[in-house]
Amino acid sequence: MISSQVIQNSIDELKAVTKIDIGVYDLDGHPVAITMEKNEIPEERITEFAGSAADSQVIGGEHLLKVHDDGELIYVIVAAGNSEDVYMVGRIAASQIKNLAIAYKDRFDRNNFIQNLLLDNLLLVDIHNRAKKLHIDANCPRAIFLVETDLEKDSTPIELMKGMFTTQAGDYITTVDESCIILVKSLKDGREPEDLEKTARLISDMMGAEAMLNVRVAYGTVVEELKDVSKSYKEAKMALEVGKIFYVEKKVVAYSALGIGRLIYQLPINLCKMFIDEIFEDRTIPEELDEETLMTINKFFENNLNVSETSRQLFVHRNTLVYRIEKLQKATGLDIRTFDDALTFKIALMVANYMNYLEKNTY
């Protein structure tokens, strides 16, 4: 249903042009929006007219007209005065309100359709039929982008998104919860991974520049048909969750680039515990390591196990770095200067992070 403020703005503009007062009433005779200083129309007059067979009447010096949508009466228009000009303005107001109602209903229906599509709540035949009715191309390649913000009840992020991506370009903005904005992006031109990355970066940068928001953007893979959009949505959701566990420093996370994090995310917790116990036995486990040691390890991995480059970036002597690595080897039984032990330790770090995340988010 249209908001009363939208209707008020519409009839205010009409009065500014025609100088004729207009009122819009619901079927119980209550004013939805009026331009008169005071409502002097009795409720009974509105309800009696609404229940009559006439589409328009002149009662008590006012023109009363009905507004229908798909044959259903939704509003009663009152134009103050009984001349032909007043009647014409009333007709214009009725037509304008009707078109607004249709536009808002179409937008609501489209949003409802997209939400059910993402949640996989529609049959295949319903998808094609409703897409055709709502003028949505069923065979356009698309990808889902999820934008997570810290502002759950602020409309600024979604309004900014709607300004960046429009339905005219085949893009749709919606939400299914309070924490994420969902972009169903049409990809008629750009379908390569770098194009998706560019779009995600654009969203992140614009949110930061225009609204001073620190957001996390995740996206799924490209699907060729509308019926598969839910697949890309599930991928984007997984990318968002996996990113928060294993790639905290990244603002943009792609499902296709999750790597081993995606595999660990799908492991049962008992298997994770078994893996940690088998690797470290009674030795120090990753979550017990101090901040300095963890930073040293991560930087060492970033530099492909290169001792010289790591020591340079950490501003420590090469021998100091070697001492830290050997100290770690004594504590854990793993020498991360060798590829096999480095791989084992990297996976163990990720498994430990995953277990900590599950522990913190299990209520």
C-alpha cells in the first residue's frame, strides 16, 4: 500500500497547480491525506458513497470519486467545489493515485518475488510465470552480492545502493534480514571474475566515501538463469561467513576464492577437534600462541617461507626470526620452514579459528 506521505506530496503538488483542495480517504471514511486545513467531511458521507454503485457523485458542494485497482475499491477522492473544473481535477487526482497504487504494488510484488526466489521458495513453473508478469528477464546471467553493514535499522545504506544499481539496468535490491543488503546484479556485459571483483570494490568504496560506512561485501558465482539465483545467494552467504572466520582483513570476499577455508567451514566440529588433538597431542596448540608469534607466523606464510624477506618486513635480525621459528618448533613439534609442516600448521591455524568462531556464536 502507498504511504500516506507519498499521497500527501502528490495532492499537494496538484493543489499548487490547480488551487483546488483535494482529500483522499480510506473506505472507513478516515482521511489518508488532505490539502484542506481542517477535515470537515463526515465519515458517513464517505462510507455511504463507497457502498454505492456510483463512480462519482456531487454531495454537499464536493465532488466524490472512487479509485479502483484491479476492480477493487481502494480510496475515495474528494475535490472541494462543484464546478466542471473541480470534477476534472478530481479525475486527475483519482488517476494519479491509481497509477501510484499500481506502481507501488508492482514494486512490492517484484520485491516479494525476488525474496522468495533467493530463499528457494518457488516452483519452477511459478518462477517463469511470475517473472514474465513482472517483466523480469529469466535468461539473463546474474550474480548475488551481499553487503553487510553495522547499521541494522538505518535506511542510508540501502538507499545508497538503490542509487547505484537500478531496475532499469536489470538490477534488484532487497533484504531478507536486518544485517545484509542483497544485490541481484545483471551481468549482460561483464561476467568475468575481475568484473565481479570490480563491482564489489565499487560498492565497498562508495559506502565508505558517501556514507562513511565500513562494510563487508561477498559475492557468489555467475548463474545463467533466474531459477538458479538461489544458488549464487547461498554461495554469497557462505563467502560472507567464511570471510569473517578466515579472512577478517578482507573487505571483499568471493566464493570462488575461498580456497581451503570453504572446505574447513563444512567440517563437523568433532572432526576438527580430532585433527587438532592428533597434530599437537600434548603440545602447544595455535590458540595458545602469543600475538607476536602469530604475527611472525602469518608474515612468514605471506612471504612464501622466505626467512630473509620476512625478517626485513618485521624489522628484526634474521637470526632473531630463526630463533622464533625454532622456539615454535619446540612448542608444537612442527618446523614451518618445511613445506609439509608449514601446510599442516596453516590448516591447524584455520581449524582453530573455525572452532573459536563456532564456540563464540553457539548459544
